[in-house]
Amino acid sequence: MQWEKVQEIYPNQFVLLQCLKSHVEADKKYVEEVAIVRPLEDEREATKELLRAKGDRFVYHTSKPSIIMEIIRKPNIRGKTPNENGVH
């Protein structure tokens, strides 16, 4: 389903979505097609679902003109942990 259709069905509301089609440019993910998992009642429920979301599931608000997400990469930390050196 296109984002515009989701906005029509659930205006000004948080929704739990499944990404079906997207592409990445630089450090942004552009979502082109989604499946609606379910609408969310309020910010509290949206936060709970956001914390549980995995893989291609995510929470988004329909007031946004398009679905563009910034990709945040965790830095790789190399080296020994304190316990590996015998330090506690």
C-alpha cells in the first residue's frame, strides 16, 4: 500500500507498519510500500510498539508527508574488555 492511502485511512494517527518495499540513498531509507499491521490508539501505545518493533516493522505518524528514516550505524568497538585483562 502506498503511504498516501495509509494517510487517507488513518489521518493524524500513529500506525504500526511493515515495510514491503524501500531503497537506501546515502544515510536515509526511503519506504515506498507498506502493509498496515494496525492503528495505534495514542502516543503511549506507539512508544510501546516502537520499543518492540523488529526487522521491517516500525511506527510512524500519518501527519508526515513521506516515510524517510535516517540510518544510524553503531560504531564497532574493538579491543579487550576489562574482564579479559583480569581487571574487575
